[in-house]
Amino acid sequence: MSPLPAVVIFLLSAIFLSGCNTAAIYNDDRYNPPVYWGSHVVKSGETLYGIAWRYGRDYRELGDANGLRPPWNIKAGQVLRLDRKGRIRHSADSTAQARRMPAAKPPASRTPPAKAAPVKSVSKAPSVRRSGSQSSQTVANIKWRWPHAGTVIASYSTSGKVNKGIDIVGRPGDAVKAAADGSVVYAGDGLLGYGNLIIVNHNEHYLSAYAHNRKILVQEGEGVKAGQVIAELGSSGTDKPMLHFEIRKNGNPVDPARYLPRR
């Protein structure tokens, strides 16, 4: 077989580099490395949150690199750069503020009462709230709860068979619930490998995602409460009825088991 002409190789390379938004490898929920090169042409119905999720990026970082500010509005045909021109600007830099604060003065020593009772050491229990058969656990100032009661059939993994979340088995039509209070920032089927997907923004740092739904019951921009039914479990984008659930901190997948309460 004769080698490909140089011009053909050049064209193929140009198509891949400039059109990385069409590369399925970045849409697959099993392999989604952060992308810091190329560009993305916004399609009708896309949101910055969904685009950032596709490329494994923090939505604030991606928005800042493109001169965007909250509420991160974008429009069809807009070209987003995927490099790291910008940086995340927080509304308040708590670290710098803490450094500017004067050191606290130690309290003046006082003579303890003559017959003061000894202080008993008490071990701190996990911050867990229970209500009947439901429970929540507070991590990072967010009360997390399980999005579905089914059995976990695939755990979070960063090696071998990579899984950026957990897979929970269920029956078609089962209720999929919001894992914490937040706002729906994506509801659709535009990310290959996820099927019908919902992304919920919980605060400046945390997002959660619910994939493979049969039916989406919420809309983008809608506020949701922990435990609220947001979808029906299904098999869209997969070969069996299941819920693929992810939590991302600053755009990076984290192990949901560290946030969800023990069963």
C-alpha cells in the first residue's frame, strides 16, 4: 500500500485538531481526559457547563479563558478556545483574606475552679442526618444523599477499567433523585456515552451528574432539593438499565463514596 500523500495527512491532522469537539473519545464517560488545546464551536442548545463537562474542564476556568462571566451565557456559532489563557477568579479569596487577618491572641490564663470536673474526650461522629429510611451526610458543607437505592455494580476507578463515578443498577422507570440541593445546569442528550444526562450545580466547586435516564423530569435553570425526583432510570447510552452517577470538584471527577452516606 502506497503511503498517504503529505497533503492528505496534513488535512486529517487539521480536522482532528480544529474539530476536537466532534471526537467521540472526549464524549465517552469512561475516558475523558482534560483537553487544553483546540477550540469548540457552540451548537444550538449547548451550555458552558455541558461543554466543560465534555472536555473534563472546570466551567469557571473555561469561561474565564473566553472572557465570560456569570451567568455564563453562550450562543450558537460562538467559538470557545480550550487553552488556559484565563484563570479562575473567585469572588473572595479566603486564603489571602486569612493571611491578612491578625493572629488571634491567646486567652488570658485563669485559675480553674478548685473542683472542676474532668473533661471527657468525645470522638467526633460523622455528620450524618437520618430521616426514616433516608439519610444524608454533610461533606464540603453540602448534605449528600443517595440518588438511587439500587446496588452499586461498578465503583469509581482511576486505573484499569476507568470509571469516573459509580454505576447503580435499577429497573426502568425507577426514581432518580437529586443527591443534594442545587440548580439544574444541563438537561439533555448531547454528550455521547451519557444518554439522557442531568447535571446539577451545588455551589462554586461541586457538580453532580445523573446519566442514562429514560426520561428527564427537570429543566435547565430549575432549582432542585435533595431527594427530589429529577428523572426516570433507564438505559439510554448504555446496554442495561442503570444510573451512572458522578460528582466533580472544580471540574475533576471525585469518588462519590467519599461523599454519600454509608448504607
